[in-house]
Amino acid sequence: MSAGSPAEAATGDRAVLRAMLDAEAALARAQAEAGGIPGRAAEAVTKAAGSGRFDVRGLALRAGAGGNPVIPLVADLRAAVAELSPGDEEFVHRGATSQDILDTALMLVAARTLDLIGADLAATAASLATLADRHRATVMTARTLTQHAVPTTFGLKAAGWRSLVLDAHDRVVRVRATLPVQLGGAAGTLAAFEAYGMEGAGLVNAFACELGLCAPELPWHVLRTPVADLAGVLAFCAGALGKVAADVLVLSRSEVGEVAEGTGGVSSSMPHKRNPVRSVLLASSARQVPALVSTLYASMAAEDERPPGAWHAEWSPLREALRLCGGAARGAAALCGELSVFPERMRGNLAVGEAVGGVGAAEGMVARALERGSAHPPIRDGG
């Protein structure tokens, strides 16, 4: 589902490279502001970082020598600065450690992807509000433990989906606003920066301001709260959208036929089928993200001041979880915006079950659920 989506581009190798270069350039500008390096050097670093001359595949192949891609990137960035402003290459990456740059880059990647996810969740919530209002009196059977129960309305079901999507949106916005830069130097003490005459806390604040991220109270090389918080939000988001998909998959079964995806998928062997492929892929993401998140939580047990392995284990699952959630949010927006609802089939299935009572209560619940929109903070594009 993420293939070809904006989230795929936002989490790809080139996006990570771009974020690492943005972090290096921002650090140079912050250090120039703090009087730690010449202004001309910061300008040269920024210009070199934006030159587009860096080979992402080559960096990946060379990363094995030092265990991360920042080491070869710094070498290439220094060479680029030396061509632009000879002698100023010594100011590239001054005082920083590789984890400072890569952690900050991954927070930038997360921020940029969360902005996309937030916009798609907002679109999904808007479509579900329309469905809930339109079908507040569309009677259908409620199903409990797989069996027909009492009547409800499709409007109440859609309002419930919307409530989950709004909860996911709230969490995405909240965690996006707390994503921090990383800056601590070799052992998280900021000593190297101060040795160059830069006040540590002020430098961190300037670095964060340059990138539009937060300034942490402490370096978090082995204090992985930001990653754990992000992991929890991604798991919730995938699960919330997975719930919508799970219901659509049941309601679109041939023997139920109460809803259908606006554009059904094809079958390689049965051309008569109209498969609910968006819901299938949403359900797939909902099952994958928690497994990826478990690795991120496990990496919190990181020893010493810089960990061997725990930090490295985060890189791939974090990007994949962001990518899956981004694809799922984009798919959910399309699914809910195009969902076909069949009230006659709902009434027919209700008659089969001979269920009675409860419809008036369901309509009242829809009204109360939709009232949340007036009390909810306005949803803006990008979260």
C-alpha cells in the first residue's frame, strides 16, 4: 500500500540522506550563530549539503566500515566544502558524533512523514463524518461474536470509525510537536562543543530552531523516550485504521454485501470478483506495525552512554513503520471517501436476523458522536 505513496518517498534512502545533510547544515549554522565556527564556513557547509553530489548507494556500501552512514557522509561533505571554501572543511561536523546526526535525521524523517499522515487522517475523518451524518438513520444489524444481535445504524458504525481516526490524528499531532533534535557529542556531555567555546544549551536550542524540532532537556543517546513515544503512536494509528478495514472486509463479503469499496480490486483467476483490496492492505499494515514497534521498544534497554546494537536496530523498523502508516493513512482516505453503502441490503439482512429494538438509541449515539466535531480542535492539513 505504501508503494508510490508520498510516505514511501518521505522515508526512503534519499529522504534519510537529505535529512542527514539538513542536520549537518543546520548544525553548522547554529555553531556560527554561537560563535564556534566562521559564518563563511556555515555558508559553505549549507551550500555543499544542497549540492546533490552525494551517492546514497555508495554511502550505504561504505557505512559498514564504521557501522553507520554518517561517517562516510562527513568525509564526502568535507571534500565538497574543501572545493567551495578551502580550509573550512575542518568545521564540518565539529564536536558532533554520528548518532547526533542520524538520530536528528530520523526525527526529521518522522516529522515530515507525520505531516503527511496527519493530512490523510484529517481527510479520512471528514469523509467519515459525512457518512455518519448521511446514514444516522440507516438501519442495519449489529453483530456480536460473529452473530446477528440487535439493530443499530450504519451512521453509528461510521461515527465510531471516525472517533478512532480522530484519536489517531490527535496522537500524531501531539508526538509530531515533541520530536527532538539530538546533540550531545561523543558521550552525551556536550564537552566537545564547549571546548570550542560554544555554550551547550544555547547551541542545542539554536540547532533545534534551525530544523523546526524541539530542544531536549538532555541528550537522549540511550534515553529513547522520543522513539518509544513515536512507536506507540504508529502502532495506534495502524490499529485504528485496521479496525475500519476489518469492518469493511466483513460488510463487503458476498453473503453480507452491505458496503463495497468504490474501486474494487481484480483477481488473477476469477475476473468476476471485486476484491476489497484497500481494506486488505490496511489490515496487512495493522498486523505488521506492532511487530516493528516491538523492536523499537526492545531497543530502549540500551547500555552505557552509547549503545552497541540497540540504536542500530531502530533504523529499519522505524522507517518501515512510518512508511506503512503513511501508506495506510493514504489508503484509508481513499477508502472512506469512495465507500459505497447499500441500505436495502442492510435492511434485508436485518429482517433475516429478526432482531428488534435499539434503533432510536443508535441514532442518538450518532448525534452525540458527531458533536465531538464541534468540540474538537480544527484539523489542519499536515496535522
